[in-house]
Amino acid sequence: MDAYDRLPPDLRAWLAQAALPWSARSALRHWRKTLLSCGGDTAAAQTRLTQIEKRQMSRDIRRIWGDRHPSCGG
């Protein structure tokens, strides 16, 4: 829990609504990368993390349930 407590407040706020159970280490790694690519814009970085999360969920859904899962349009 200490690792989460040390995360930047904007990242912790994003993690509070995240759909996946991100580790503090993984979240911080992605946060730093996206924040850099977004020129320090925290809102844009949060949006990018949401896109990363959605992409991972899409992969997991297809891998676990296949293309017939409702979220795949099948």
C-alpha cells in the first residue's frame, strides 16, 4: 500500500476509477511515459492511460471469451 501512497495525486485519482487492477509499479511506469509524451498535461496523460487500459481489456476479452463476446460486436 505504501507504493500506492507514494504515487502522484493525479495518477492515484485515475487509478481510483480504473477498471483493471494496476500495480503501482506498472501504473507509474506508464504514467511517466504518457506524461512525457503529453508534454506534462496530466489530463491528457489520464486519457492516454484509459486508452491503454481499454486496449488491454479488448485483448483479454478476445483471448478469454473469443470474438463472440458482446463487446466484440459478435
